[in-house]
Amino acid sequence: MRPLHPVSPGIRTVLGISFFVLFVAFWAWITLGGHVNRIFLADPLAMLRDGWRLLVEDRFWLDILITIWRVFGGFLLASVVAVPLGIAMGAWKPVEAFLEPFVSFARYLPASAFIPLLILWAGIGELEKLLVIFVGSVFQIILIIAVKVGGTRRDLVEAAYTLGSTNNGIVSRVIMPANAPEIAETLRLVLGWAWTYVIVAELIGSSSGIGYMIINSQSRLATGQIIFGIIVIGLIGLLSDFAFKAFNRWLFPWSLA
């Protein structure tokens, strides 16, 4: 294998699936083979049985839909606020000097630390869940986009000025198109982080959602249900990631080079 040498899409798919096959085989070996107590780690077959029971008898699919709504709702709110601020910070240095210290400070604050305050301010309803995701995502998006926009090629900017572009035209006709693929990629990455925030939000003061099911299962040592919930989160995240990538390739075909 040569460093940085690309592989074909077919080989990439086979290698990716192979890891999952090996992981499940190892999981089955240590559980079905009696190497680990099944009370603490359910085997794959028990997990599937518990998952089917959750979907059919407990209507777990409703919890899945509620969690998806919370993730994308909070993430959309964060994106609407963060993308313009990130572009402004990257494009105009006075804005960066004004906002960057606070944004850098705030992005280190864990979203879970805000949950008691958010419950006091917004109650334990849907708004509190959305705000947890918002707080956990917005500062990360702002700073990453600001860094990417700030790194715009200066030759493109100078060429636009030479052709008579205005300051506003530089932002709308040069900076934004040049960084649009990177902005979209940033949103894709932070969407993955948003899933961690929603589970934390659902562990406290919630009566629905995947996180609520997981914490209830933990109290009953139902490890099969816990693992099923974790796998559902991973599958939804994987599908949304593939969809985001495909949408970005369609929207910004010039970024594939």
C-alpha cells in the first residue's frame, strides 16, 4: 500500500463492510461463546429480538422520529445563526477581533453543563432539547467556517478587485462561492456531533426519544435494548452522512477535483 494512494470505490465498499462483519463476528464469539456474561453484554441475536420487540410492541419508531426531529431542528437553528456569523468573521477582520475571543471561549463549554439552566429557562419540553443541540453546535460551526473563509485565496480576491468588484461583491461573488463546499462539509461534520448532544438532552427530563429508551433500559439491565438503540443512532447518522455527501457532490461538482 502506497501512502495517500486512492482506492477504487468498489474496494472501499468491500473494506468498509469487512470491518463491520469482523466486528459482529467478534461480538458473537465473546457473547455466544460464553466469554462475557450476557447480563452485561447481550449477544447479537438477543439484541435483534429486543429491537424487534421495541419496534413492534413499544412503538420505538416514534421515539426514533422524535429524536431525528430534535437533531435536525436544533442543528438547523444553529446553522442559520452560525453560517452568517462565521462568514462575517472570516471576511472582515474587525468582526473576527470582536467575536473570536468569545466564540473560542464558548466552544469549550460542554453542552451538558447548560442543561440545568436550559431546563430553568425553557422547561423540559422540546425547546430545551433543541437548545442543547443549538448550544453544542453553534460555536463549533462559527469558528470552523471563520477559519476556512479566512483562508480564501488572495489571488482570487485581488483579481476580482482588478476587474472592478466592490467590497460586497468580493464576499458574494468570490468568498462565498470559493468556500461553499468547505462550509457544507463543516455542516456535515458538526451534524455528527449534534447526535451526541441530543442523547445527553434526552437522558434528563425527557419522556420520549432514543436516549430516554436507553436510560430506561439501563435501569432494567436490558443491554440488548441499549445496544439496539446505539446501533439505530449509528445507522441514522451513517445514512444522513452519506446523504449529506451525495448532496454536496451534486451541489458543488467543482470541488471533486
